[in-house]
Amino acid sequence: MAVALWLFGDVRDAFACMETTRAAEGHLLDAPATMMWRHQDPPLHDVWDVSLALKMRVRTDYYASHEQFEIQGEEGLITVHRCSDRILDEPMLTLYRDGEVRAFHNIEDDWGASFAHSTRHFVDVSPLRRQGRRLPVTAGEGWIDGKVMVSEHLGSETYLHIRLAGDLDASIRASGVTTSSPGDRLGIAFETAECHVFREDGSALRRLSVPAILPDSDGKQTRPAEPQRAAAS
């Protein structure tokens, strides 16, 4: 879904048909499932099929799943044959155009590398970086305001895709079911001391404060004392 949002923009509406399957360990899986959504402009239709094969052996360095997607244009097709797995020995990406198929073998296709590349891309295209602006936050506590564009309920958690000021996008993971829906305005509060900040090359900056929960000498978790705040007169 993230690829579709990046390529085709905001979603107009969405529909889904989902089943629930209990795995051998006892937890529930939202599969098999089929989801369809329409983008606003252009009004393209996307389909996402999720199948379930609990007995299938998957060659992978990351997740025991197989991801594959296809993008159909007016003049051809682009197919990404795998993401986090190594089931298929086909080229990572193929392009069909003008009656010919081109295979691309020299693309970096390691799933783990995508996290570093996406961080660098986020820093490069961020309006906050291009315009030299900063998020409107204060020391200790942060507060930003945004509009919910997409709400993805994934069983035990929900992902909210937020549009911030300056057309900056952010994703928020919430527990369980949230009442927020596309179009709602949402205020987001966060502890700036708990933020993870990265350099342009993807490396992390050292955090200047201790975590909110610390283990004591007995192994128990305790919170540091709250700082005293003077009342304004």
C-alpha cells in the first residue's frame, strides 16, 4: 500500500473482504483477504490479495512470506517478483513494453537495505529540510497537528498515515482499533527525549537523555523522578 500511495497519491475509498484463520500457535490471522481501493486523482483502482499457505516452506532471510506486485500502465507492465523472500530465482524486476520484456538483474534487492535507503530518501525530500524549517515542538514534549489520510487496521494495531504541514507525511502506529478515519484532524503528542534522530547518511545520532523506564539494581523497572515545574505567574 505504501508503494501505491507514493506512486498514485491519496486514496478516495477502500473496500475489503477478509476471513479469519487460527494458526497452530493459537493466534488469529486476517487471511485470506482481498482489498481494493480507488485513488483520488487519477482515479486508479488497486487490488491487494492476501493468501495463506501455512505449510509452505519459504526461503528467506527476513519474513516467512512472499510479496509480489504488478503495475499496469497504458504502454506496459512493471513486475516486482519478490521483496523479503527468495522463493523465486527470477530477476528482481521486469519491464514489459513495446512487445518486449526487459529483465533487471543489477538492482540492489536486499530487503534490509531498503530501510537505510528509505531513511535517506525521507531526509532528502523532506520539506522541513528543503525549506530550513523545524517541527513546532518544545523541549521535553512535542506536539504536531495533521490530517488522517489513510487508516490501516491490522488486527492488534492500527497504522495511521498523517499529512502534516508543508505536505510532510508521517505514519503512526496505534494499539488496537482507533476511531480516527480519513479526513479527521489529529493532534500528535510525543516525548522528544524518546525520539530517534538520523543523519543524512542513515546513521543514528546519540540520544542525550535516558529512557523513560530504567532497570534498577534488582532488575525491576522504575521511572525516573518527574522534573519540578514552576508555576507561571
